[in-house]
Amino acid sequence: MNRTIAINIDRVLAASDDAWLLFLENVTGVKLSNPPKDYNLANYFQHELAKEGLDGFEFWKMADPYAKVLPVEGAIEACSLLATEGYRLLPVSKIYTEHTTSKRKWLKRYLPMLDEPIYISMGGRKSDIKCDYIIDDRRENFVGFKHPVQGVLFDNGYRQNTHCNIDIDYDVVQNWQQVVHLFTKVI
């Protein structure tokens, strides 16, 4: 088979938002009472961060921010199964260069069965990746594909950009069990 699945790293494989949120709550002393809807978690702590003289992105400025990040529940087992079923798993991420080493170490620690990651500069597009499927948590990453690709939107509860013209068909999943179900139907 050897079909390629491009998989976004943050909030699909790596629960990086959980680690960032915990960091922000600890730094500010404020605990959110509802799950966040905004991808920029610092927006929820602006007043407290300003009082501390912080910008909210100190977590991402640490030498190894992914050392504190755990995998998204079910990701390791699902990726192991999909790799066993013959899928080529390609981790992808839009990234600032200072995260590359930390993210690569994280992938080697938790998901060694994945291919070497592809990093896309913040201005780049995931639609340039050669893949048969893409699993991502943002709808806007389903724009611009020139080749046939099936999308899987990993819905983590954050607000989505609904003003973009999606170029591919996509399914919506809430967790890795649903991803496995989708792909085992394909096999």
C-alpha cells in the first residue's frame, strides 16, 4: 500500500497546548474555568501577564519547550497501528527555527516509527507536501492542494477559520480512536 499520511505535530500528535496552558496558569496564578477556544492561549492571561512584565510566549522561548509536552491521548498507539498497516507517517509542522531541535527530540522519544519531520516556515503551505492524506487541527491548512488529498480535521475545540475556501474533502474526528476507525475502513 505505502500511502502517505501527513500529520500535524502540535495539538494532533503533541499536546503542546496543554503544557503551554499549564505554564501560563502557573506563571499568572489564574486557572481557566472553561476550555480555551482561541489558539493563542496568551490572550486569556493578558492582564496578569502585563502585571508580571511577560508577553505570554516565554514557554516557547525556553531551550526545550517540548520536554514538558505529552502526546495527545491515543496518538502513539494509533500511529503504531497505522505504521503496521503499511502507511507512511509524515509529521509536519509550521515552525519557528528555535523549536526544531526540541520538536525533533520529542518525536524521537514518543513516535520513533514516524518518518523524519518536514518543517514549514511560518509563511509556507502544507499543500506543498506530497501526501495522500493530511490530518490537521486547522481547516486553513486544507487550502491550496494541487493533487488529490483526503483531509482529516482533528477537532480540538478551538475556533476555526471559516472564511477560507477548502480545496479538499475532509472528515472530522475528535480523537485518535476515530482516526484509526477512518483509516481501517480504507484498508
